[in-house]
Amino acid sequence: MNLFDVYPLFDINIVKGKGRHVWDENGTEYLDLYGGHAVISIGHAHPHYVEKVSKQVATLGFYSNSVINKLQQEVAYRLGRISGYEDYSLFLINSGAEANENALKLASFYNGRTRIVSFARAFHGRTSLAVEATENPKIIAPINANGHVTYLPLNDINAIETELGKGDVCAVIIEGIQGVGGIQIPTPTFMQELRRICTDTNTVLILDEIQSGYGRSGKFFAHQYSGIRPDLITVAKGIGNGFPMAGVLISPMFTPVYGQLGTTFGGNHLACSAALAVLDVIEQEHLVENAAKVGTYLMEELKKLPQIKEVRGKGLMIGMEFDQPVKEIRSKLIYEQKVFTGASGSNVIRLLPPLCLNMEEAQEFLCRLKAVL
Ligand SMILES: Cc1ncc(COP(=O)(O)O)c(C=O)c1O
């Protein structure tokens, strides 16, 4: 059997990782400024993570959601404390798309409505309603195109006022910082007005922090730069440092109903032990602060490079927009300079390194980038 060929692959087989580096099967070392698509938060093969996950798999890897799971309770307690959302509840699932599906479902159960507002260039996942809320017609299959979603321009308060003023919008879903869309940042004023209008119209505000959350932006959540509190927050990627896991943080305005949400694998013992190890390391190694510090330095230095048209970002979520397609630059970075980066569309390079990237590694990256520009 062949693999279903949907990924355009680099011709590299990564077999090992440690900290901010990965190695291919020939022993070549790469600097990882991509974090396996913003997934590696605390670094590859962190010893504490390895120990906790190994011990858990040797004890109890899985049991179902029909019994008490104290590890889930601990994740909820710790996540509430570190994020400033102690009064919210947590529902655990396995992927980002699933987190958004459950958030949208909760919103619709809450106010009984069926219309969703999303934004130009948004990405929310590849399943049912999550893909419909993703503004990319190429990945919305006819079966997903059910007319639930209206896409508005980002940062356009008037457009929000008009659309939500109709009184029939179930939820607005917005990324803390757009990732796939090319590192587009909602302004604090827009977020504050969006919050106000959602409240006035009984519309649920969902913050997709799947890529921008878990410390990546230099705050625990990117929306915390605007001081608002959403009704639902979705997390995935960095929560498990590579172990598939996701969550919805749910405000106290929602009442849980037995059987309304559910999952076989979500929040299993192994996933929770990975999530707890991640929270331990984020706290002990001050990784949110590190992301803010190293990210600020990187952006200041990148802005000095005349070849780059615009640098956007916060913390270690950085976009470099060029006048020309970036394919060749990324190719040279990976094959000649041994640096992994991400892309958005044709002209933007995305940096999403592990949150433990240090100043020396940031400088090393800048040297290697300059060599190819
Ligand atoms: C903002 C955002 N939302 C949702 C998703 C979907 O997450 P997953 O691929 O885990 O389903 C992604 C993945 O890139 C994302 O960046």
C-alpha cells in the first residue's frame, strides 16, 4: 500500500530531536525554527517530558472517560492557574480541528443559532464546520459548504457591527494571531470592540489559540494583549509537545449537560501526563518570558534586513513577508544552511520555533538567513 499523497514533502527523513535541533537519518543536524508546525513548545525530547510520559505508559496508558481521571483534573487546575482562567472549565480532545468543532457546537447549543462569522485568511482546521470556517475554498469540499459561515475582513469594526447587528449570529471565531493566513494580528481596539458587540448581541466569542497560544506570543494567550476574555478558547499543538491533544476552555456561562460532548481518546492518561510535563517545563524554565524576550530580539534584527518587506509577529510567532515567492529562500535555508522554517502562502516565511530557543540560537539563525538572502 502507498501513502495517500497529499503532502508536498522535503526529501529529508528526520529521526531524532533534542532541544531546538533535529537530525536526519544521515546524522545531519538542523536548527528547528519551525517546531514541527508550532507543536514543539518545550523542545524535542525534553528529559522531564520523556520521564513523565515513559513512566505513565508503563503504568496506565489509557482508560475511558467513564471513570475518574485525576490527571485530567490536574491539567485543568494547572492550565487554569497558568493562563488566568481559573473559573473556566476544560474539555479535552485530540486535535485542533476537534477543539473548534466542539467550541462551535457548544456555542450553538447555547444560543440556538446556526450562523458563524469568521475572517479573511482564517484557518480553523480541516473537519466539518472547522473547515467551513476556514477561508480557503480549495479545502472546503461540497459536503462542507453548508452556508453557515460569513467571512469578514480582519480589524473591520463596522463590518462586525453590521453583521452581528442582525441578531442571528451564533458565534464569531477568530485566531489570537492568524498563522496559516501569514501572521496577521488583530488590533487590541478591534478585539475590545468585538468583545463588546458579541456581548451586546448574545453572540459567543471563540478564540482559536491553537497556534498562537500556550506562550508562543510572549503571553500565555495572544488575545491577552488586548485584555479581553473570550467565552471559549481552543488550544492544541503546544499543549502536548507532540503528543496529540487539544482542549476547549469554557466560561462559566455554559452549563455542562451529560452526554452532550464526548470522545473516546480525549484527555487519556498518556496525553495528560504529556500535558502536565509541558506545564511543568513552561513554568520552571519561564518559557513564556523567554518567547517574549528572544522573539523581540529576533524581530528587531529581522527588521534591519532590507530584503524583507515586512516583519510581523509577537513572541516566537513571526512572519517575514517578501516581495517575491519564498520557495527558493526556504529551500536554501533547509538544504544549504540546515534550518527548518515554515511558510504562509507564497511570500511569507513563518518562524515557529520551540519556546526555549535561546539568544545564541537566534543569532545563529540570523547568520544563516543572511547567508541565503
Ligand atoms: C489556528 C489553527 N486552528 C486550528 C488548526 C487545526 O489543528 P489540527 O491540525 O490539530 O486539527 C490549526 C492547525 O494548523 C491552526 O493553526
